[in-house]
Amino acid sequence: SQQGEEDPQALSIQEGENATMNCSYKTSINNLQWYRQNSGRGLVHLILIRSNEREKHSGRLRVTLDTSKKSSSLLITASRAADTASYFCATDPANAGGTSYGKLTFGQGTILTVHP
Amino acid sequence: DAGVIQSPRHEVTEMGQEVTLRCKPISGHNSLFWYRQTMMRGLELLIYFNNNVPIDDSGMPEDRFSAKMPNASFSTLKIQPSEPRDSAVYFCASMVSRTQYFGPGTRLLVL
């Protein structure tokens, strides 16, 4: 399976509920990032968490990272209809000796639908 | 800043024709990435540049695909000849501080 796999593939909730998406990866990373994509648009960066961080917050977003389990989660609290989008995790691999120039590996994404 | 600019936004062409997609990265960003997105294959990295130099083109599917970055403010992705299976949304992204900024994409349909 590929680096950066999201789970679930699709999530449907009501406005006001919390949404949790998970991401698993295989290799060592420098950081892990979450992006959002609205239908027909480009991806938008949401948050970056470094390998030495365990939790990070940005507004209604909370990201956790467990490097021992090679997994991350994105929590969106008090969801809104405008949060309806696809959410992707992306890993920035750690290179032993080389440099990745920021090359990211994206997962397949979680499609989140928030019903008003 | 206007963000990453891509043109055209939509392109419909016939099989065998040459297609050129254009990208203007955000000023000051020194890395540029070309991606292709389809329902079947998701988001695929085609090629990326650092300081206008191609670093990794292993994602370019075939010799029909080529990309250039003649200067820090412009890049092209060319498909010649195009085939129906090239139909996809092509994104350009530029990067600063390990964060990528995506353009709106070019939706390509090859008939």
C-alpha cells in the first residue's frame, strides 16, 4: 500500500458534529501535512506537524502524530457545511544523507460531507 | 500575491494534438511541482524542479510528456502527441518552507 493512506475513504456527518480522519504511513518522515481540496479546486494547505511534535492546533483543527505507530489524525471540531471537501495527508520523507526538496507523497484522501 | 497561476483552465483537444500547460509560481518560491489527478489514480507527482533545475522526473508517464522551467517565474508541461488516457486535471504547485501552494489546475480532455 502507498505512503499516506487515509481512513475512512468517506465520512458523512451533520453540521456541528466532529469529524476525525486518520492517516497511516510507512517510512520515516520529516513532517506530515494535511491539505483540503474543494470540488474542482486545487489543494489548500491546512497544517504541518513536524516529526518531533505530537499535537498541533489551528482554529477548529487538531492534528496528532504518533511516529511509533506511523499514524496521524485530523480532527475538525464543530463542523460546518463549508467543511465539505476532500482531505489529504501528505508525508515529507526523512532522507539519510540526501534531500527530498520537499517532495510530498499524498494519500488517496477522505471525502468529508457535512450536512446542514 | 495572486497565488500560483495556471493556464489554460480548461483544454479540449483531439488525440494526436500537442498540448502545452503553463504555470507561474508564487514569486520567491524556489521549488515547483507538476501533478496529475484522476479518479482512478488519485494525485500523482509527475516532475519537480528546484531553482529551475529538474530534480526528479520519474513520475513522467512516457516520453510524450516533457516539462521545462526556463526561469523562476514560468514552467510548462507539454504532451505531444496527446492521447485520451491523458485526460485529467493537471496541477502546478510551488513551495516555500516545506509547504506547497497549488494552482487552480488545468482540466484536460483529450477526445
